Amino acid sequence: MKILSVNGEDICGISKTLSDGVNEYTKHKSKTLINIMSVREIPFDYCEGHNIDADGIRKLCEWADIIHFNDYVPEAYGYKDVDFYDYIEPTGDKKAIITEHGTMLRTSELTQDKIEKYGWKLLVTMPILFDYVDDERCRTEWLPFPIPTEKPAFSPVPFEYKYPQFTIVHAPGEAYRWPIKDTNYLIETADIINELKRGAVRVKILTDTPWPKALEVKQKSTICFDHLQGYYGVNTAEAMSMGIPTIANLNYQYESHARERYGDEPPIVKADKVTLKDTILTLRSDPELVKNIGLESRKYAIKVHDLRTAVLPQLMDAYKEVMKG
């Protein structure tokens, strides 16, 4: 199979990670087309399809057996003079699949309507997205965030790096995401804790930080704070792989999907705005607790998020299903 992964912006490098996995661990071939690259991600020149003209994009479409759209429906990408509908069924002969990470599926009726209209195979990286489309028509599945857990950048470092200094790492992405990532609330809570003089805490905010640097900072942090919005993102999956406990506020839906599919819930340290301060203080005062949660987090990341053994087999099964029609 030949797969073309099409992106507006490759959110957190997910589609490139999947493409790399296809190329490294299978006999199939995947290329990545990216229109916008955020600063957290890899350089443009690492991607097959950046800075090419319309004819080059058309050649990529002609080359592919499957066109894998990420986060957007075909007309929303902004690739000038290229109509992807010329290539995908029913107009063309290419198969289509789409992966959604959150924003467009929750906020765009166009995206929801188009996915349902064409009945595209839909992969969602967060179970909360099941509510936004017809699961049966779109054959929706949860594809967990892919993490190459065996690679050094995603592996644990010696625990002594993380104490006695206690660092909370938080990666909201670009600054405009702060309000939806509870960033200011985390800063305010840390300030209150430091005023109590019950053990200092540092907060490292990774905003507009190149991805390799973000991984390096995260790897040496004591705990991670994702957000309090009811689910967790790729930052948490990376932190779990590194053996770092993460604070989030998983809702019942996320936990129930995890129990049903994997037999247990993610080892997330649950908190909300009322309990965040006491939760951080508990972790600050108990290094052994932090260490144990970190060990469980690493095990869960390998079980659920490992690119080669957990995520890629499911992705390849989805491609095979699409090819069969």
C-alpha cells in the first residue's frame, strides 16, 4: 500500500510519527504532505510534500493508494489549485481515511457533515470525539496517540534528576492556547504553593518551543500538568512514556473507554480546580509516590501508546479495511 498523509498543520507531529512507523516497520510506504508546521514540530525539509507546487501535489495523489486526511476535510486545507475530490472515491479511484485530533471535529459542522456524508473511515485520537459523528456509518475507532517509547527521547531518565528540585512541566503549545489549557490557573496555583513555603515548585511552560527541546525539558521534569478539560493529549502520552506522572481531569467517558479496551484506566493523577493545589502538594511531599506512579505510567504507555507494537498494527488494519471497500 502507498499512503499519502495530508495535513493542514501536523498537530504535535502525530501524522509524521505514523508515517515514519509505516516506513520503518512495514513493507508499505507513506509520505507526508504538510501545509503549516508549528514550532514544536520537525523542520519542513523533513517532509515529502512541503514547498511543492500544485503539479507536485497532484503527482503525490496519483502515486497514492490511500489518501489519509488529518483534522480537516479535503477542501479546508488551502492547497491552491488542487481538488482532492478529483482523486478520492466516488469521483476518483483513491481510498480515503481521516484522523481527527479534536478541534475541527468538535467545532466544524462542515467537517462532521462531510465525514458522515461520505462514510469515511474515521480514527479519533481521543474517545470524547465519538459523540460528534455517526460511529456506525463512519466505522469510528479510537487510535491512541503514537509514541516511539523505545527511543531515547521518550524514555525515562534516572529518578534522582527529578528531586529534590520539583519541576512541573506544562506544554500548551502556542500562547493563544493558554486559556483552553488552564495555563494561567496552573501558574496561580504554583504561586500559592510557593507562598506556603511547604517545598518550592517550579513551573516550566513550553510555549513556542521546538519539539526536540520540549522533549528534553519534559524528560527531566518531576511531574507533568496537561489540562483540566476531561481528557489527555499527546503531551501526556509522551510524559507517560518518560515515566513522569501527569495531572489531568479525565472524564468518565475517557476512563470507561480505556477500561473497556485495555482493562484498566490510565494512571493519571486526577485533579480539578478545587483540588489542584492539594494534589501538587501531595506529590511534592512524597517522592516514592511520584516514582511509583511514574513506573505505572511507563507500563501503560508501552501497552497503549507504543508506535510499533500497539498503535501501528491498528492503523494498518484500518488501511486494509479501507482498501477492501
